[in-house]
Amino acid sequence: AFIVLSDFQRRLLGVAGLPTERMHVRPNPYYGTPQPVSWDQRGAYAVFAGRISLEKGALDLVDAWRLAGDLAPALRVIGDGPAREEMERRAEGLPVEFAGSVSRDAARHEIARARLLIVPSRWFEGFPLVISEALAHGTPLVVADIGPLGEIVNQAGAGGPFVVGDPMSLWHAVWGMWGDDARLQRCSTSARAAYDRDYTDAAAHTRLLDIYERAGVPRSVTGRLS
């Protein structure tokens, strides 16, 4: 058996020649059971958490904020990378705060209290851990429609996609969420429900044992794993 992170990865590897009937989807879980921050206690900001680089869509994100002008909400950028200097230059005069590299706990703290997480990647992702973190904390998402990102978020009912590499499309997707508080709250509830259903450590463990059994691993071995 082959373990893949998403339906998209399964289809892609099938095109490359791996037998799809032997590939099984097991997404990245979030380990732990955080208590989501209530909506009225969240900060009025969106967040980006990741490597600040071209392939992560960092410049598309700040360009979307430039297009938004006075409508742009506060944005917290967590992380560092080769495009940070250029991103900071383009963000001059905008409500964008750069936190730099922080601990994992500090990053999760920001994600848990944000009203929106943005994943603007320009290149294929496997299953970004930041998405699992957002779902676990009930934080809505706006993601690029590339690879598995849009599929994951749409299936979870946790937000919406935009056209990859298109800052205007990105801003429209953000504003369509940000300007509708009821929608944000619905997406928050759906995100956490998706986490409870599919992305807990218990769900990942059960799915892994099921894959082992399908692959013919003896029960004496899978029993020790549980």
C-alpha cells in the first residue's frame, strides 16, 4: 500500500504510474484537542504563517492588500524567508505587521485568535500543517486553488479558494469572507467539525491501522500499534 496526504496527491501519483487502488489517503492530523477561541474574543486580523517566499505566494498576498487600500484589514505575517524584504517594502503604509520567526506555540496562538488564515501558495503543497492547525482552532481559510488546497477547504466547508497567482482574485475572496461576519462564523464552526471528524490524532491512528490491514499487515503487528 501507498499512503498519500490528499485525493489530489492520489490522482497525481496515479498519473505518474502508481496503482490508484493501492493508494490510501491519510491527511496530516493536528495532535491535541485545543478549545477554539470564541468568536467575540478573536482579534480583528487575518494571518499568514509560513515561509516568506515566492512559491508560498507571499508577494501575491501583499499585492492583494495594496489593491484593497483602505478596506484592507489588519494582517499579521508570521515567518521569515528570502522574499521578506520585498514584502515589507510593498507593505509600507499598509496595516501589515511582520512578526518574524516565532515558536510553534506562538504561531498557533495567533492562528487560534485570527478571524481568517490565508494560504496563497503558488506551488503544489502536500497537506500543509497550517491548514490542520486552522481547522483544529476553528479558524476560517482562504486558499489558492492549486493542488489539494481548495479541495480540502471546500470539503471542510471552512472557507473558499481564489485563482492562484492573482492578487485581485485573492482580495475578492478575502473581502467576500471578511465582509460577512455570519459566513466567517459558519466557516469557523464547519472547520472545527471537520477537524473533529477527520483530523484528530485518533482519526489518523484509526485510518493508519485500517491501511495496514488492507495492505495485509498481520494483526499481531497492528495490535502493537494500537
